[in-house]
Amino acid sequence: MEDRIVPVLTEDQIRGISSIGLAHMGDAVFEVLVRTWLCVHGKATGRGLHQATIRLVCAESQAEKAQRILPELTEEEEAVFRRGRNAHVRSVPTHATRAQYGEATALEALLGWLWLQGRWERIEWLFCRMMEEG
């Protein structure tokens, strides 16, 4: 790891991180991206920013957005996504199904994996696809 705010880890270091660990990192990445997107696109102001963020980062929304990018993933990204989806989670929020929560965890694991590799352009490209209307 280099001495920087955003570390870029080696493949071996990343392989040593559990799927839940990758999802933990990816959760933060996704939330920062959503918050930035909302501010830049003027989708919400004031009190509405928090509610808009919650609507976009919930498991149901993440699962739907994950479906949008699945056809765009490389084989390696698909493997990370599957690994995240199969992660053993102890509890599922009451507002989401187990399948939705699995898809959301998979998306977060993928984003965490990409982030720790320093693949910010790929994250941005996938995030833009997720946020497309339709």
C-alpha cells in the first residue's frame, strides 16, 4: 500500500479481503457517488437530499441498478459480483428480500473491489450506466 488517502492494493491483498469487507468498502463508495450525483444534477436540495440518498442507496434500488450493469461486466467483474452475492449475511433488512439484499451486496462488493484497485474510471462508467433513466 502506498502512502496516500486512497490506497491501491495488490491483487493478493484484495484477494485476502472477504466479500463482506469488499461490500463494506463498496457501500461507502456507492453512497459518495450517489450524494455527488444528487448535488451535481440538482435532483434534491436541503432536507430532500437525505431522503433522495436513502431512496437510491437502499437494497431494492441497488439491486435494480445492479441488473442494469450485469451485461456490461467483464468475466473477472462477474466473478467478484457472484462472490459478493454469495456472501453469508446474517440479517436482511425488513424492507428488502434476501435476493435483493444479495444483489445489493454483490454490487457493493464489486464497487469496493474496483475502488481498492484504483479503477475509478471503470467505477464512474458503471455508475453512469446505473443512473441512466429508464
